[in-house]
Amino acid sequence: MINDILAESGALLAYGALGIALMALGYLVVEITTPGRLGEQIWTQRNGGAALILAAKLLGVGAIVTTAIVSSEDDIAAGLLSTAVYGVLGIVLMVAAFYLLDLMTPGKLGATVVQAETLHPACWVVAAADLGTAAIVAAAIS
């Protein structure tokens, strides 16, 4: 019993660290695809658009990682590898969806969604694209 608890605690820490690393990658993706410093926009300027886009990205990555963990076998190494691969692929697909939306909409989408004056309706579209893409990836994993 103690050995099981220790083994599962180790797996929890490993999956947790991987999930946090993938969410940090998601943060960096939003940082790169939108102008300005994301942390300053959200925490100092209280930019609702930037916060919504980041929240959707983090929720999407979290859903992908969760599904990958639940779908993984007992082999921790294989589970971590598959979770990392699915997480990165999910982020890549979310970025592709963002740039496809950018091509189909007027102006620069990254700049539009972080306009500080008001919450632009495009923020909801980008958030939905992120969550929808994450749901597709999660379904494909399971």
C-alpha cells in the first residue's frame, strides 16, 4: 500500500509538472500572438480581452492534458510521452486555428483581441476556437 501511494504520488508530480509546463507554453503562445506584455495587460491594465484569451487557452490545454492522462496506460514513461505529444499538438492546432481566423477577419486579430478600451466580440470567437479545438483534440485522444 505504501509503495502504491509513493508510486502514484510520483506519477502525480510528474504529470502535474508536465501539465504546468504545457500551460506555460500556452501562455507563451498567447504572449507571442498578441502585441504587448500579456502579464502587464492582464494584471496591471486589467485587460478583459487578454484575460479571456489566456483563460480559454489554459482551459483548453488543461482539457487536453487531462484527457491524455486519463487515456494513458499504466506505464508512466509512455503516459508522460503521449501527454507531452498530445499537449504540444493541441497547442499547435490552437495556434493554427488562431491564424486561420486572423486570415479570415479584417485587421490583425492579435491586436484586436487585446484592445484595452472594451472587450471586443472577437475575443469570444478566439476563446471558442481555442476551446473547440481543445475539445476536438481531447476527443481524438480518447
